[in-house]
Amino acid sequence: MDQLVDTGVERKTKPSKSYPMMGNEAIARGVWEAGARVCAAYPGTPSTEIMENLATYPREDLVAEWATNEKTALDIAIGASFSGVRAFAAMKHVGLNVASDSLMSQSYIGVNGALVLAVCDDPGIHSSQNEQDTRLFAKFAGVPILEPSDAQEALDFTRKAFDISEEFDTPVIVRSSTRLSHTRSVVCQGNRTEVEAREFNNDIAKNVMIPAHARSRHPKVLQREGHVIEYLNKSDLNKVRKSSKKFGVITVGLVATYVEEVLPDASILKLASSFPLATDLVADFMKSVEQVVVVEELEPVIEDQLKVLGYKIEGKKYFSRDGEHSPATIRLGLEQCGFIESSGKSQPLSAEAIARPPLLCAGCPHITSYMALNGVNARVAGDIGCYTLAAIEPLHAIHTTVAMGCSIANAIGMAQSGNETRPVVATIGDSTFLHSGIPPLIDAVYSNANITVLLLDNHITAMTGGQDHAATGRSLRGEDTTRIVFADLCRTLGVKWVREVDSYDVGTLFRTVREATEYRGVSVVISNRPCVLDPTKIRGEPVEVRTEKCTGCQSCMNLGCPAITWDEEMYDGQHKVTIDPTKCIGCSICTQVCPVDGIRPVKNS
Amino acid sequence: MADRVTNVLIVGVGGQGVIMVSKVLALLCQRQGFEVKQSEVHGMAKRGGAVFSHVRFGKKVHSPTIPTGEADILLALEWAEGMRWLENLNPESGVFISDTQKIMPPFACRNRSRNQVPIYSRETPAEILDKVASGYALDAAGLATDLGNERAANTILLGIMSTAFDFEPQDWLDIIEKFVPKNSVEINRQAFLEGREWVKNASIPEVVTYDDKRFENESVMRNELEIIPHWCKGCDICVRMCPEQCLELNDAQVVEIPRADDCTGCRICEWLCPDFAIKLHKVAVPSEISKELVLET
């Protein structure tokens, strides 16, 4: 499609001034180039790097900050838009669930300064709890969604999204996916356009969504859809190539690159947007070919709209709704619908693969917390974070995980069910607690639920790679800010039983968890120990096994520490253990767990 | 390498430098005037999981990922990861390059029955090199340790891979210098050249494998716990200390073993009981039954 590339964005730098950029970097660049002034996000794989990159642009150009959750991020951006500057929020797909309350109304309100959201989907569920399709949300909210297919388009589409937002008085979503966000390819960059701030538009019929106003805004949302369709019909963000008169493909976003890979030079209509649909372009394309398939990742969003319009097309019949696509799945689909012949490839090579699931790190402060919960035989409602890994071997200590901030209210429900004989415990990380754990804790106090909350405070948002939050006392740009103190916060919310404990002190932790679960009412244990990776990589003197003492009881292996594996030497049919000194950080947990005092620091040997 | 796209798949375990290696290759190819796409999935990478990165370059690159069975080079920084991704290698012409070092996940050591061997890839370098179109396997981690920094293993492998391309060694070194810490530039330079040198006399390494058969003639033992109820005062020590959590106190506050199958026979309960109320017996299982038991595990 080279000959068709014309994104309509004015390029002030020469193409030679181009760099390989991750999709997320390119989105950030697009936001900066578009002249955005206020940007907020809550970290979430695969979207995290967008805001981290925005923070690398000068603070005179834009405000870039971590918000407490995705809804506050979007609300901050909405506020900035009200005040007439270009605003931006980024989140992962499930983050939009949290922010959707605001998005639904903001669609009615529209914008003053442009309002753009970048939402990163995770087809294949590489690092999420589901693989919902954000395009359905766009349709639900009546908000246009732009879908770039590579890093260059990520920059160009993002930049363009701000113009569309202001021209059509609508929030605009830019949709990325794990594959696009985390692929580096060459990007030709532009300069920043300074956009003059608009005055506050003091029109309460537009800005204040009481029923009477909302009733007058809904028809405007529907009309707007028509206007955006007209725009898209003429937009060169869409690309079309007409070659074969027999077969044609309608596609969108990253999967378009797979189609090009498998079926180069095919008749193809690559749409910039699944909602709204550029209907004239589609009609024109449909006329030019006999048989058309729709190739899109996840849900049949385009396919369903085309079928409603009465077109005879196929899509999900050949290309799965489930999981991430690849050139292989696209090839298979195109073979099945007769567009290409079966390639009859030779037998692939094969070998036995071993299981290598992700693990809590050596020295992870979460490990002992979950051992302690096993010790009191607790029913554990888990939450989202690294510690979700405690659900699997060998800790087996989490019994439910739903979504961000669900643990505490889930625990309340378990306790209220009257059907639970084990002590009910909610475990929640520091960042997740701030994100959406506070209202349910208020609920627990309010209903005097008999639960224990184990607040795993490792002083960072660890799972997404170490981002600051309100309880680290540092901003995204590294400045000191007011620090939220968890113990004070919990007491203020009305929790009577609050204790802090160092989770490396195994005995005290066990005792504290026991006392907390024996307390009738809401108790909060704050396990206080920094993450071993972020913000500072912690390394101490490694420990080693005194092989002559080891009885192969494997108590230490129950920690799931990646540094501990079997030794070649045996004791009564059981492997003794060995500790890899290059992985061990000397946290001392295993030395405290060993029943025969068989582990000691290397330097003492 | 003129018009067609070259596909390189780089794999390993979190923390080994898969992303660093792929960034070096991607930047080099871009400097040489190719279009490059480099795609990775991270998030789980730090947590000891499998990590992979696709690098594709050519005149025009569409898909960021390599179609199955079309990798021209598979570069594995760890042996079992090389096995995991082997099906992605082009069976007719792909080049396989792998470190023979083993990073054993704790999961490989989870079976607690007697006389187990860790679950790890059984294929030997000789078997794999026989299967692939062309390939190299070597103890790069060992070579790097000899050079003075085991972390330079990935640069040795880069050196080996560099012989598959027409790019000048100095071009590689210029880029490597950008990505490694300042104080290790020299050792990485040596490591890169060592890799190129090694290829000239490439050999198939002898690798020690875990022998599945070594316990074949050992008798199978069953763990039987004897509990003397009237000596137990319900102090709970054994219940708390059992690493497998097989024990429980019953309503009469006497210890019981509801999960006898989980018992590994470690004897901690026996040693810790202040009242000598719990004893472990290892009972040899008759041969026919033992065969069934082995099959079950």
C-alpha cells in the first residue's frame, strides 16, 4: 500500500529524521505534536509506556501525571477539555470499564479543548484478566475510534484524533493492542503544533447533564455520527487498493499487516475506524469485487455493521473471535474461504517444551504474606497485581481474583454469606488499594464485616514495571509530593484494628495475621516491605544450603523462590536443595523457614 | 537478503537480555538501510517467565510477527527455550543457535514422590543439530564466565549470529557499545569476537543430561504415618510445621493425616513432636503395585 500512503499530516521534518519507536512511544509523540496540555493515566500493560514517554517531553509543554485510577485520569482530562486545552488520557482495555461512567456522559457533552483517549487492548490475554474489544465500547458510547496498524500510523492517527475531536465536538478513542504497543518500527516525526487555548464555554445546557439537558444532547450524538461518517468517507486515513476483481478484504488496524503479509497486492480496503463506518468507501469497494471477507481481531464489529447494511460478506466464520491473530491464523482463514491455495508446507520442527510460568521474584515480600494465610487456613479473595501469582503452585493461597479493587468487597460478601467456616481475608496491593480499594473498605467498616484486609504495601506499582503512586510520595516526573500513609488512612476510615508488619520477619507476620483473623470485625494488616526490583533493585549477601544438614523436606521450596531448586544429592529418596547465588538476594525468608537451620549466609561459611 | 524479509526470533528467560540483543539487531539493520519491525511481549518478563522477540527486516516489512515455520534464525539464550520455539524455525533453511546452559525453573522440581528427576527438555544438542538445517550449540555462559563476565553470554551468541549476515563486524560492535554498560564495553567486544572465532571450529558439545533411568531399579517406598492418639495433646506444632500441610487437628484436638498422599516422608513432624506421638514408617511397595504407582506419577 506504499503508493497510497498519505496520512494528510503535515511533516515538518525530513523522512531521514526517523527513528524506530514502540507503538506506545509513537502515540505519546502524537499527543505531544498535537499540542496537548494535560495528560493523565493509570498504568496498565500494555498501555503504561504511553504516559512514561509523555513525561519525557518538557514540563512547559504539557502536564503528565499518574492518576489514582482510570476514571480519575479521564475526569482530569475532561476537566482540562472544559477549560479549553487539548487533553489526553491513556489506559488499558479494562481500564476503560472503570472510566466508562465518565465517557458515556462526556459523549453527550462533547468537548471544548480536544479530548482523546488511548486504549490498549490485549488480544491473546498476555497480561490481563480478559480480552474485551474496545471497539464495542466506542459504539456503545457513540464515540469515534481510530485504529492504527503500525507505529507511524499510531503517531499520525493520534495527532489527527485531536483535530477530529474539536471539529466534531466529540471525545475520540485511539485503539492500540499489545502487539502494536510493543512493536518498534520506523517513525517519521513532526513538530509540535501549539494550539491556542479556547475560552471556557459557559453553556450549562451542554456541560451539565441533568435529564432535560441530556435529552437535548442525545440527538446531537446521533447526528454527530453521520457527520463523522461523511468525514471518514473522504479521509485519507483509510487506504484502498483495487487489484483482483474476484476477491477483496476489508480490514482494520494491526491485522491489516497480517493480511498484507499473507496476501500481498490483494484488493484491500483498510479502514481507519470500525466505528463509525466509512459507508461510502465500503459501498464503492463492495461494487469493485465479487467476494469480500472482513478480517478483524476479536469481535465482529465491522462484520455485524456490514451485515445490517445488507452486504453479503463473511468474517468470523473464517477468522476466530477468540485470541490474538497472527499471519498463520490469517493464512488459514484465507485458505478456508478460497482466497488462496493451501500452501502445503513441510512438517514443522518440534521439540518438547517445559512449563516455565512467571514467578514471584527471589525475595519478593509477598511470599511470606501468602504463607501466613495458608497457616491460618484462610479463604482468600485476591486482587490484581504480581501477587495474583500466589494463586498457582506452590503457594496456592488465592481463591478468587475478579478485577481491580474487587478483593475487599468480595471478602465482605463471603463473610456475609454465612457459609464460610474459614477466616475470610482480602489481599490487595498498595496501588490497587488506592485505585479502587478504599470505597469497599469503607463498606466493610460500615457493615462491620468480619474480614481481614492484608494490604501488601511494596511501595510501588510493581506489576506494570514500577510506577509511582500517591503513597510513594513521588510524582511521575520524579518530584516529591504529599504521601498517603496507609495506617492513618485506614484508621481514619474507621478501622479499629490496624497493624503494620515487616513481611521479612516471618514469625511476627504469622502471629499478626493470626491475631488479625481472630479479631471480630474489620482488621487491617499492612505488610510493609519494598519491592525488590523497583524503584531500586535490592541485592544483599546471598545465602547457601549446608548440604550436610539438609533433609530434603522441601519446606523452602514451598516458597516458590526462583533461586531454590533441587540439588543432585539426595536424602532418603528426596532431593536436597541448592540456592543459586546469582539469583538469591539474601532476603533470609528461607533461613527462617528451614526446620533444621540448614541455610546460612555465604559470607559466614 | 535483497528483497525478501529476513526473520530472526530471539528467545530466552526473563533477565537474560533478549530485548537487548533484539534491539542491537534491529538498530543495525535499520542503519544498513532496511525497514525493521521488532516485536516483543513483556510484562511477565521480569518474573522469570519465557521471553521472546521477533525481529524482521527487509525492503518492506508488514507483519510485526514471524509466520510460523518461517524464522530464518532462532537465537536461544537458554536451551529449553530454544526447544519451546523450535517449531517456528524454517525446517528447510533455518539456522538454530543456542546456549546449552540450563535455567531450571522451580516448577521442574515439583514432584515430591521419591527418586524424581527434574522435568526438563530431554533433547540433546546432538539430536537437535541433526534435525535442523544448520545450527550451533555451545556453552556460551561458560565461555563468558571464562572471559570474566557471565552476563556477556548473549554477546557471544550475537557474535555467532553475526556470521550469518553480510554486515561488517565493526558495525555490530558500534551498536553493541551503545547498549551495554560503559564499564563492560571491552568485555562485550571480546565476547562478540570470541563468538565469531568459535564458529570457525564449531563443535557439538557434550551435555550432562538428567538420566531418567537411574532410579529404575530403586524400590518404590510408601510413607506411612503412625499417630498414637492418646499421646497427642493437640499442641499443633506438627500441623503448623508440615511443609506439605498434610496434617490437621480433629474435633477431639488430636492430629490426623487427611492428605496422606501429599506426605513426602520428610519426618519433620516426627522430630518436632514433644510427645513422640507421631512416627514415620517407610514401607517398601511390592513390585507389581510399584509399577502401577510409577505410571501414576
